[in-house]
Amino acid sequence: MLSDRAVTWIVFAAVLYLVLFVGGVGLIAMVSGAGGDPDDPVLVARGAVLYGEHCAACHGTNLEGQPNWETRNADGTFPAPPADETGHAWEHSDRQLFEVVRFGGGRFSRPGVKSAMPSFADELESADIWAILAFIKSRWPEEVRKEQRTRGLFSGPHLH
Ligand code: HEC
């Protein structure tokens, strides 16, 4: 039989292991900023509705973006790019996509480029933004999703 002391140590070690493991996973998720699981159907359905209300006017009801989105407008802005795999949203990490939506495109523009991508900080909660990103990512083919997952915190800092 195990002594009481041994049992206490085993329980202690198990609790310590659990705390470190859960904390570690949480920390990794925080640092990498990963969120918006495209395999979560409830989240994706919520994101689809919010996308229709807030994003479709510019990025298209079918995520197709605006015509000639790679050609600069006369006012120095660019038209809205597609949000599907034919655009370049997938080149950015989850965290960066989140920040573009939250703070607007201006924060990531190259010098001299004006951004027509508005900030949604006043309109959308963080959870709403993640739901929209889950919906957008759910529309990408698996190989594009795989590639996007490799994008780090600092990859593709500029939008154009
Ligand atoms: C008024 C038009 C407009 C609306 C509304 C809008 N966007 Fe944008 N968005 C743009 C433009 C234009 C860009 C291109 C970036 C730039 O020129 O700075 C952009 C860029 C982005 C990007 C960067 C990735 C890329 O492909 O360059 C993401 C992500 C994005 N938008 C998501 C959203 C989401 C999500 C919503 C809704 C919550 C939204 N946008 C609403 C105009 C808009």
C-alpha cells in the first residue's frame, strides 16, 4: 500500500502538472493569438450572419471583394480585396487579421497608402470578430487553411 505521504505527493504532482499544462496551453494561445476555429459550426454560423451585416458591403456577399481590387483608386486607397482564397487575407496570422478588423487597415498600411478598411472596435466585441474570422476561414480550402496556420505573429505586416 502507498503511504499517506506518497499519496499526498502524487496528488500534488498531478495538480501541479495540470496547472502547468493548462497554463502553458493558455499562454501559447495568447501569444500566438490563435482563435476563430473554422471547424466550429456554431461559431461559423454566427460569423456568417455578422459578416453579412458588417463586411459584405465591401468584401462581397460571396467573399469575392470589389472589382479590380489590385488597382489603386484615385484617392490613394485600394478597393476591398476578396476574403476568400483568391485574396491575400490568408497570408496573415490570426492575430493580425483580428487586429486589422479591430483597429482598421491604417495600422498596417505601407507609408503613402491610405486604407479604406474601417475599424470595428466600437461595433464588434472580440468574440464577434473571432466568429467572423472563423466563418471566413471556413470558406478556404484545406491547403490554404494549413498554410495560414504557419503564418507567425509578424508575417505579412503590410496589407499591400
Ligand atoms: C468600407 C469598406 C470595408 C468594410 C465595410 C470592411 N472592409 Fe475589410 N478591407 C477593406 C479594404 C479597402 C481593405 C484593403 C486593405 C487596405 O487597403 O488597407 C480591407 C482589408 C481587410 C482585411 C485584410 C486582409 C486583406 O485581404 O488585405 C481583412 C482581414 C478585412 N478587411 C476584414 C474585414 C471584415 C471582417 C469586415 C467586417 C467586419 C470588413 N473587412 C469590412 C474595406 C472594407
